[in-house]
Amino acid sequence: MQTAPIKPLKPYFQVLDDLDDFVDWKTFFGNDNPVELDIGCGRGLYIFNAAVANPQINYVGLEIDYREGRRTATRFMKREMPNARVIGGDCKVFLSKMIAKNSVSAAHVYFPDPWWKKRHHKRRLFTDDFCDLLADVVKPGGFVHSWTDVIEYFDIIEELMDSHDSFHTKQAAAEREAQHDMDYQTSFERKKRKLGLPIYRGLWERKPLV
């Protein structure tokens, strides 16, 4: 049985190998608007809603699962959204090698995989090195947002970020009542809140450069 060809989604979806060695945001989007990253954008509820609500901000979703990334990018293409893109691949490679230092206004990391088994904890996204990468790419006065429903993982994230020399700990936004089924930060938040589970929220501001 022959499978249908994959529809090209460029520029809404590109993988790391499609890109130049260095991504200049002005060239990438064709404007000087601020850029925010959605690291692990998944099915894209957050980045889609944010890009629609804030056309003056450019959003880039980073997603290692190409299938999920393409699904999100398809929504952007159907809407012809000029300020939303998805890049498929390892976010650590992209953050460490392919963009300018302190060039993004915010990094959003919602519900990162907790890798439940102890022997898999080394695969967790949040480590000292990852926090250093966030400090490298977020500009002074910019923010890192991270939410999870896993208290044990949140404790680790909070300890790493609270103790990092480059960030101030801020008060995260309080939970609000959703007005409709799409009025959640992510589809994962919707799933967990409908089960009555708590969501843990963190917010950190990038300190001035020394």
C-alpha cells in the first residue's frame, strides 16, 4: 500500500539540517520583532494561541518529535501565520550552536518529559547545563517560564533556576479558570486540570549582563 507523500511545510516547519549554521532572527522572520521560544512545543496549543494573540512577537517552537512538530506547523500554514515557526531537532544543539547569545525575549518550557524511571533521569531536560543554555540565549530582562504537574521534577527545576547566578526568581501567574476547552496553556495542562491535578508554575527573569 502506497503512503501519501508528506506535504512540504517550509517555512513553517524545518529541521536543523534545513537551516544555515547560524540563524539570524531578522532574516528568519523578515522583521526585528522580539522572539520567544516554546521548547518542546508538542501539539502547539500554547504557541498557536500566543502567536494569534501577539502578532508583534515572533514565536519559534522547538520539537524533537517531527510528527508533533509537523502537526503544529500545519496549523500555522493553514492560518498563514507570519510570526510562528517550528524547528524539529535537538533543542540543545539549536540553543548552543545556532542562535546569537541573549537574542530571545522569553523561553517557555511547559510539561517537560519527567522520565519517571530513575535510570532515565539523566534524560531529563532540566540540568545545570540546560539552565546555562537558557542564560546564554535569553536577553537581560527576559523570562523563563516552566510548568509541570510533577512536584518532584518541579522541585528540581526550581532548585536549579533559583540558585542560578543569571536569574531572579519571580512570582508566576496564578491559575485561572478556563473559559473554554482551548483556553489552557497547553493540551497537557488541560488534561491534568480536568483530572483535578495541581499544576506547578515557575517564572525567572534574566539578570543584567555583568
